[in-house]
Amino acid sequence: MEEEFDIVTLTATVNNLPFVPGQMGATGVFDEEGVSTLTVKVEEQNGKLDIIEPTARGGPGQTVDDEDRASFTFEVDHFQIDDSVNADEVQGVRMLGTTDELEVMENRIETKLARHARSMDATLEHQRIGAAKGIVLSGKGKVLHNLYDRFGLAVPAPVVLGLGSQVVGLATLIKGNVVHAIEDELDQAYDSIHGLAGRDFHASLWEQKEVRETYLADNQGYQLRDGAPDIFMAGGVTWERYRTGRRASAANGAGAFIADNEARVFPVGVPDLFITRFAPGDWNGLPNTMGLPRYTRMKAMYNDKGYHLDSQMNAISLCTQPGALRKVTI
């Protein structure tokens, strides 16, 4: 029997790379910056708005109170991968996608570092989804940052649309219970409202007669032939089907980043509503420098039989007004 990695006649090559979720980051709502510290301070100033009463000309005017201020400090999370490549790993091994070329150390190193990068990207996306939920978890379910607790807020009750049957006045229901609720809590200007939806929620919403008839009225009936489009509007919200991927779900404790039967809804276009901050790494020469999105280093083993490959990301992603977030369910 031929060994799996011997030099053999190559008939097909399948580089089965996993799908890396990234739609939360792709919305562009997160403001990214590097910081030189290991903590991030969020300062809140509760601006006040007064309706000024008329006063007599030449007399005293109306006085106003000072605005309330508070600050909240968060520690930046540290994510690190320790890896290695031994010289014997590539001895006699065929390079992927070739029939007669042996793999060299550089190719094995590049392959491993590419995996590190995918894992860091998935971790950052998972963190940002947590920020959109108001509770940031690790992949194993450990609570890293409960934003509601930190800001002293109650978790908003989920909005149940009742999509298991046809809903009369669906757009009005979404407007009132989702959009208006977000507006009242946010109390700021915004550009739009966006919802990242699990697959079952997304399909159930599309199957609502009111939604489909809107597309027919707008001469977009051709979309009905292909099932639910990945992105569509209903009730003043842009709904987007969120895809986690099989292997990312497995890494997340066999759960999608956004559950199949729910959607996470948030406002878009609000300055500093969502932030990501990158802190410096903990290797020599990095403390007190401006943080970068990720760091990687390669160091020869002491016996010169391979290399140590280490990658790290020091990142925190937050929603600074979690009261304006909504969970919507079927």
C-alpha cells in the first residue's frame, strides 16, 4: 500500500480550507484602532437636551445642569497560538498540488501561518458578534465581557415576531417593536438598521406573504424563484442571512455564531457605537507600542531541528450602548 504522502502520480488535489465567517466585520460598523495600553476606557457622557423657557429681556436667563459623565475600563483579551515545525515533518513529503516536488520547510511554515491567520480572523468575528449581542463569550462559552452588567443595564427582552404562521401587519410590528425601540434607546441620529439573521429566522421571514408581495409590487418577483435572497428589507430593517460555517460552528461548541432561530439587530452609522481596539503584544520590544491587529514570530529551535511559530492577537470589541441592541426571534 502506498503511503499517503509519498511521491505518487497525482490525480486530484483538494485543498479543503474551512469557511471563515466575517459578515459582522464586513458591515463596517466597528471603529478599529491600535492602543499602547492593555486596558481600554469607555467614557460616557449623558448629554441633556433642554426646552428653554422664554424670559424677560434684560433679565436672568434659564440655568442648566451639568451633564453626567462616567467611565468604564475593560481589559483587552489576549489570544495566542503556540506552534512549531520540525525538519523531519517535510522529509520525503510531496508538496500539495504537485506530482514530483517535495515540500520544503518554507511551504510548511506558510501553511501553518495561514491557518493561524484564519483562526485569528474567526476569533475576531466571534468577538464582534458577541459585542452585537451585548455579551462577549469565548469559544467555549466563558463570559469575557457582559456589557449590560458593566453599563448597569437590563438585558432587553427578545422580540418575538410569531413567524411560525402568517403575521398580519408584519412591517408595523417590526417598526414598532424593533426599530422604534432601538431609536428610543439610542436617541441619536443613525443611517440604517441592520439585522444579521440565522438561517431559519431568515427563511421564515422571507416566507411571510407581506414580504413576498412587497417584492412583487416592486417588480422583483423573479427573486421568488430562487428562494430567499441573502439580503432583503422588511419593516425598515435590512435583514442579512448570517453564515457561520460547519467547522466554525464546531469550534464554537457546535453552535452557530448567531442561532438559527434568531436575528441580532443593531443601528448603523453611529460614531463609536461599535469599537475594536488592538493592544501591543507581550514579546520583547512590543510593550507600550501601538497595538497591531496581530503578531507572528518564528524562532529557530535550540537544537536547530525546526522552528517555533507563535502568533497572537490582543483585541477587544465592544458595543458602547448595548441598550440599543435587539434580539429578534421567530
